[in-house]
Amino acid sequence: MAKAKKEGNKETGSGASKILIQWYRSTIATPRSHKELVRSLGFTKLNQIVERPDSASTRGMVKKVPHLLRIVERSESTSVRGAAK
């Protein structure tokens, strides 16, 4: 019986595509599952933007709560947030 080789996740490599997701509406008065989903994507503050792998599972999570999260288009102003001018 031969052992199967474990391969790392190829999506997390430097060449993998990424999407920017913004949390733009509060989770007050939303079901607990919506709050947990927002936290599981790594959000801690309102209007925060996080970068996640562009995969079907990530897009599906955003699609579950479109009233709370949105996918942001990448631009120079978004990619250099907090940089000194």
C-alpha cells in the first residue's frame, strides 16, 4: 500500500488571485449565523477591508450576506491604504 503525497494548497501561493471584501453594514439585529460568518472572514471593525483568496467558497460566503459585505474593486487608492504620501 503506497502512501499518498500530501500537497499544499496551491491557491495560497503568491500567484493566486485575491479579492478585496468590505464590511459596510452593522450586524446588529442580524441572525447569529450572519455575525459568525462576518467574523470568520476576519472582520473586526466596520468599514474594514480584507484581502481573501478568490475562491468559490469565499465568494459564496459573501453572497450569503450581500446586505453586510461587498466585493471592492481593486484600485491604486485601495491598495496603498495607510501609505505616506
